[in-house]
Amino acid sequence: MRLFGIVLVLASAGFAIWSFVDTRDYITTTGSVTAVEFDPTVVQQEEGVTNDLKVTI
């Protein structure tokens, strides 16, 4: 069980570092959400059923 905890901590740290490195070259901007629409199309995925939202910025 202790090994699982160590692996989980190392994986979390690796993901955090990868996320930072992967996004550091992104351009920062500001915006406002002007509309959010519900898309009644239901999407079946392995994780379950999801509904889509269309966001206008």
C-alpha cells in the first residue's frame, strides 16, 4: 500500500510539472462569456452520458 502512495505522489508531481511546461508558451488574454447554450445532443462515452454546452466568448 505504501508503494501505491509513493507512485501516486510521483505521478501527481510529474503531471503538475508537465502541465506547467506544456502551457508556459500560451498567450494570455482576457474575454467575457456572452452566451452559454445547452446542446440537447446526448453523447454516450465510456465514462457515461454527457451533455454539451456551447460557450460564446
